[in-house]
Amino acid sequence: MKRIWILLIATVLVNQAMAQLPDPGFTIDDRTAIIITDPQNDFLSPDGVTWGVVGKSVQENNTVDNIETLFKLGEKYDIPVFVSPHYYYPHDHQWKMEGALEVLMHNIGMFDRKDALSLEGFEGSGADWLAQYKKYIETENVVVTSPHKVYGPETNDLVLQLRKRGIDKVILGGMSANLCTEAHMRELAEQGFGVAVVKDATAAAILPDLNGYEAAVTNFRMIASHVYTTDELVSEFSKRSVNSNK
Amino acid sequence: MKRIWILLIATVLVNQAMAQLPDPGFTIDDRTAIIITDPQNDFLSPDGVTWGVVGKSVQENNTVDNIETLFKLGEKYDIPVFVSPHYYYPHDHQWKMEGALEVLMHNIGMFDRKDALSLEGFEGSGADWLAQYKKYIETENVVVTSPHKVYGPETNDLVLQLRKRGIDKVILGGMSANLCTEAHMRELAEQGFGVAVVKDATAAAILPDLNGYEAAVTNFRMIASHVYTTDELVSEFSKRSVNSNK
Amino acid sequence: MKRIWILLIATVLVNQAMAQLPDPGFTIDDRTAIIITDPQNDFLSPDGVTWGVVGKSVQENNTVDNIETLFKLGEKYDIPVFVSPHYYYPHDHQWKMEGALEVLMHNIGMFDRKDALSLEGFEGSGADWLAQYKKYIETENVVVTSPHKVYGPETNDLVLQLRKRGIDKVILGGMSANLCTEAHMRELAEQGFGVAVVKDATAAAILPDLNGYEAAVTNFRMIASHVYTTDELVSEFSKRSVNSNK
Amino acid sequence: MKRIWILLIATVLVNQAMAQLPDPGFTIDDRTAIIITDPQNDFLSPDGVTWGVVGKSVQENNTVDNIETLFKLGEKYDIPVFVSPHYYYPHDHQWKMEGALEVLMHNIGMFDRKDALSLEGFEGSGADWLAQYKKYIETENVVVTSPHKVYGPETNDLVLQLRKRGIDKVILGGMSANLCTEAHMRELAEQGFGVAVVKDATAAAILPDLNGYEAAVTNFRMIASHVYTTDELVSEFSKRSVNSNK
């Protein structure tokens, strides 16, 4: 009889604990970096191949400007920024096993480049950086990694580049919310990084019955150490001293 | 002027392509395995520590019986089954960086065991298998991997065990939908496996404003090669010849 | 007394087993690929920055021609060839933690490129392909992966590219024997591939008291499924039918 | 003509750089851990299945005592120690693709256990810890990871456990030198850790024409940030303050 009471009380306490999902929090320090996934035309430009399904989410979140804010914060506060791009080459179109969106991305020529060692046709293409980000990416503060090939950084050098600089906490934004951004959040968590996500510095495809953005926000909240809005992040950074060289 | 028309037509075609999200499909063959994540009391038993938040989803999906059906299909059709469990030891409670649900899981003692080399208190605990699955797991057809430690198989030997048996396609079920199950789907896709998910052989925490199950189903549909219901999978298997030894 | 005899006999049997190190063997089939690491000037050209320490080993093994034979075999017998290159960018020179040869490679400017998205100064540089391999690498039969960044394929997309084509066995050659080639052998074994190494289609730095080539051959023999010479491999391939399109 | 002189001088300088292989060095600090691979009977006990081929090297290096010194240093100076064990279960004997020593290890029953969830027959077996290490391993200062399954930590949770405690530099010893110990050195380097190796707190199989220990020492020197002897490491630690609680 006593055991039942204990069990009941324990259940109530656990349910309360679950309802109050903890927010472990995130402190920006000298071992922190900003990571931006896929800041490329095919996601963020009205000319990009996915604008028809992601454009509304990009506009509602003000994603293009919010990602630019992340680049600016990195520069202003001397926090390194890592860009993880997405490129496909002709040989990637020969894959025998693919998931739904992999098939789609190849069908619509998303992120296509001619060759890893060719820049022919690259400038201004869907695979190129959104024009307004180029002045940030082409500075010494930004490390551009090798391309990821499915959604996550398992297939590029992002984790190594972070570790080789002593980074162990990351602030994450970029495209698209439930695919590459979430895949980076998940893999970086598996690698033991502290991860915060900026939920309006990203956006996602919204299809009939499939709201990619809502799925991402749910998983950000459950998996990351903290979820920021861009405004909250700006406020958080303002407590730090400005990089005096810039 | 002509360019605008071409662009418009291209946009319409791409939007149609996106709206008709492809379904690459999945064929069960001799290189296919079934994978089950976390078939353990803390998720699936009314006595488990998460029942208060996952119980409703487990009951609505008929998850407990559907996972049992996966075990039965493996046995009947001679398809190997791999179980990827989730255990925490005292030293895991000393982690310095954690995400929201990692903190919660440790707070509520989820999946806790005394020691990797001790079985004291394990039998019937939240970390133990759901009782009705034991007769399947304790056969030669099932490989139990080392525990995963965050959500995905990056920290255990699942990928190696699959590859060492020549498996390159997997059918995935288990708990919980948007956490370990989805993390396994994503990592196995990054490793080049063909992945199908059984969407009612899983379930998830549903919190106020955070529907883990809906998030998972969205990502299953976008990322996997195919999404089955358990009934559809049973029907698909029925086209194969039965394992005559069993 | 009896136990001692059993123990003695067991020890003798085990020692015999060890002395007769098994050779599991390797069968070339439709799931087999050839992998070549670092076929670049800095290792293989007399103008390359490491020629002073690897040149002797390259010449003794006839490495340059033997690697060319691997490219030819792939083409003739329609076996896909994957090239895993080694590039360093300016930001790689900012790494805070490095091993001995990483420091050295950066000191001597090995494999340096200006930028992942720039080909300025690349043609004919130490990072470029050895000239005589270009005609093979620039065909559809060859997949060039992203660069590895330490020694192994953990930081590039080689494993994914192999798996996406259904490859599960690899024949390995390239430079240098105990560093990138061995690192590829080891990581591919950890990923569950069957691995054979061509021991004279590679070479290594030989320093006073540090014979990199001997170290590599020892580990090839102990870790790989089979070790070929180039001649043996040619003979093995000759049992297969020639690609009639080429 | 002038170009030839520049080339000649450059070559001489590079050769000198190579001949003087850099020693990047290693500083023990609060982010440093000790890692010990396979401190188990099958390698270190005269009753172990490999003693016939590794025993001589173990005795020459004084490996058993030197590994014990590593455990003692961790305790005395409050440096966490991580043990990465090697276990094989019955299902591991069904692997279809294996390298030479994997075949051998399975043939001789090395590291065999009955089941991950059974301790039947484990106590004192070849898979158990060497008896004299048990008092160290069974303390709170030591984290025992899941077993690695080939040679490296790719298949267990070592990297995560290190990162979750904020470790980014490791001191490595254990068995056997050119197999699991070297595989751990290499993978930890690929993961961006600073790695030092204790070259006489390890040993290796020495077969006719295959000296595993020499191979390992060559690769330790070329790949690690620093190579210590146990005496040098003791001396290095003596500069630190002693853990006052012990």
C-alpha cells in the first residue's frame, strides 16, 4: 500500500519535471563559435530553386537579415564563424540509395556545381553564397568547411576545424531548419559540444501537412542547451566587450 | 523578357516537384535488417519514468504491440534484428555540457544502471527490456549493440555490426520517435544506408506546444526512403518466403 | 598437474596460430572499388616538398607507375576509382593542437592551396595531381572526394560516397604508406569494409631510426584482409572480363 | 638558372626540416585525461591467449607496472582516467568481412564474453581486467567506456565521454601498441585532441618479420604531439600539485 503511494507521488513529480522542460542555458565565452549552414542562393534568394516552398518561412522569420546579424556579431565580438556549405557534383547524382528530399534536391539541380576543382558557372549560381553575405565570408574571421553531402557534418571537416581551435560550444543558424541545421545541432550534440540554436535565423520548407519549421523548433527546444531569438542573442552579446580591432 | 518566362515556368515546375515530395520506396532483400531503439521499460511500461508524457502517444499508436510485430517479422522471415539500447551509468551524471532532455533524463533517473559490469538491480528496472520482448531479444536472430549515449548510434557499434553482416538497408522502429529513433534514421542516412521507418512502431513525448510525434513524422517523411505503417510492413513482408526453420 | 599440461598445449597451439597469421583473402566483385590517397605532386614529383625523404622509397617501390596501374585497372575492368586528396588552406595553419608531422607539413607548405573556392596558383602546384594521372582522374569513372585534413577519411565524404554506390570492399594504394594510406585502411576497417592494400603502390618517409614504410607494411599485414603487390593484383584482375566499352 | 639554385636551397632546407622532425610538446593541464586501452588478461597475463607472442615485449618494456603507474598518477594528481576495453560476444563471431588479426582473435577466443548482459564466466577470464588494476578501475576517478570492436574508439563512447567532461588532451597507454593503442592515437588525433603516448606503457606482438612494437613507435613519433617514457611522465607530473584528498 505504501509502495503505491510512493509510486504515485514519484509519477506526479516526474510529470511535473517533464512539463517543466529544463533550459540548461548557454554562456558565450572564448571557446564559443557561430556556425551557419547553407547560406546559399538556392535557399535564401527568390531566384533559388526552393523559394517556392521555403520563401514564406524565410520572410516570416526575417531569416536573411537574421543570418547577416550572426555574421556581424562574429565580427564585432571576435567570435569565429564557421560556414558549412552544401554542394553537389555530377557524381553525386549517381547515388543508388537516397531519401525523399535527396531525390528531390537532385531532381531540381539544387546546390549543383560542375566539379570540386572547377568554378565554371559557380558565381551567382544557386550553390553560391547569397550576395549580401560575401563580404563577411571572405574575411579571416570565417572558416569555410568542406561541403556536407547529406544533411549533417558527418561528411565534412567541421568538427575537426572547431576542435583544432579549442571550440566546445556553438551557436547555430542557417538553412534549412529541420534538415541541415537540425542535423548539425544533433551531430554536434553527439560529439559533446554545447549547442544553442537561433530559431529565427533559420527557416524551412512548409508543405501540405508537413511543417518543417514547427518540427525543427520542437526538436531545437528538446535537444539544444538553449534556444535564442536573434534579438535575444544580440542582447546577450552586448554584455561582452567589443573587438577593438574592428 | 524571354528569361522571365523561362524562370516562371521553372519555378512552377519546381514547386510542383516539391509539392509532390518523392517517395523513393524501399525493397526488402537479403541485405535488409530491422532496427529497434530503446525497447525498454522507461519508455514503454506504465511504470516507466516517462509514461506520463509518452503514454498517450504509445497507446494511440499501439506502439507496444507494433514493436512486437517487428520482432516477430524478423523471426518469421529470417531478417536479422538489431536492438540499440539506452543506458546511463553514475559517471554519465557528471557531464558538464548537456541539452534540455539530457538534463531531464538524468534528473528522473531514466535508463540508469549501476555499472556496465554490474547487473545489480537491473532485472525489471526502467533500463531493462519490456518483459514481453525478452523472448525475442534473447535469441540468436537478435544482435544487441552497445548503448547509445546521447540519441544516435554515433557512440555505439550499430553501424559496424550492420556492415560486418553486409546489411545496407534498414527498417526502423522503437522509442522515442523524434529523439533516438529519428537520430538513428538520420545517422544511418549519413552513413549511406537506405532507411525506412515504421511510423506507428514508435511514439513520442507530447508536451504543451511541443508535439514530438508530429515533428518526427514530418522528418521521417522528408528524410527516409519510405515510411510504413506496421500493417503495410506486414503486407510487404507477406510477399517473401517464410523462414522454414521456425 | 593435468591443468598445467592443458595450459601448455593450449599455449603451443595459440603460438602456432599466431605464427601462422591468417590471410583472410580478398575477392574482387561488383561491390569493390579502388581507392587512391594523395596522388599529388608534393609526394610523388621530384619537385614536391617531401621528395628528399620519400623519394628513395617511391623509386624503390616503383610507386608512380604502380599507382598509374591502379588507375588503368579501374578503367579497363570497370571498377570505380575514388581519389581522396589532401589540401590545406590558410585557416588550417591556425590550428592550436597538432601532432609532429602536422606541424612539419604546415612548416613546409605541403598541399597548400589559397582557398577552397579559388584555383589561383593551383595548376602544377604541390597540391595538384601528378601530371601523368590527370587523364585518368578527369574521367567519369573516378570520384574525387573532399580533402581529408589529418590523415584519415573521418573528415571527408569518402565513406558516404562508397556506401551510396553499394561498395563494401576496397583495394587501397597511394601516399604515404604509414600515414594517409594506413589511416584510410584503418578507418575503412572500422567502418566494416573489407580492405586489401597494394604494398608497392605506396611509399613512405624514411628518416633516421624511423622507417615509415616498414611500419606500414607490418600494419597492412596484421590489419588488412589481404596484401597484394601490383603484379599480383594485375594477375588477379586478369581473371575478370574486360570493360567492353573502353 | 637562378630558379634551380632557389629550388636546390629550398630542397636542402626542407630536408633539414624533415630530418629534424618537430616535437610539438605536450602540457598537462585541467583539460587532460589518461586513456588506457585493453588492460585485460588476454594481453597482460601469462595465462592470456596472446602471451606467447606479446609476452616478451611486455616484459622488456615493463608494461604491466608502467600501466599501473598511469593509474596511480591519475589518482595522485586528480587527472581522470578512461579505460577503453575490448570484448567480443558470440554474435561478433558471425562477421562476414574481417582483417587478418580479427580472424585470429576470434579463432583463439580472445576477449570473449558470453553476452553484454551476462557476467557468467567473466571473473578472471581473458576479458577481465588484470587483477592488479582492479582496485584502480573500481574507483570514481575511472570511467570505463563501452567496448571498442575493431581497434579504435570509433565504435564506442570514449570521444563523447572525454568531450562531455571538457577534456581536449590525452595521455595514452595500454595494449597493444600498433593495434588498439595506435588506433586510439590516430582516431583521437582525427577528432582534434592533443595526444601524447607513453611508449613503454604498451607492448606489441612480435612475429617473424613483423615487429608490431617498432611499427608503433615509428607511428607514435610521427603522429603524436609528444612521446613519453613512463619515467619522463612521472617527472612531468611531479611539477603539478598533488590531489590533497587522496
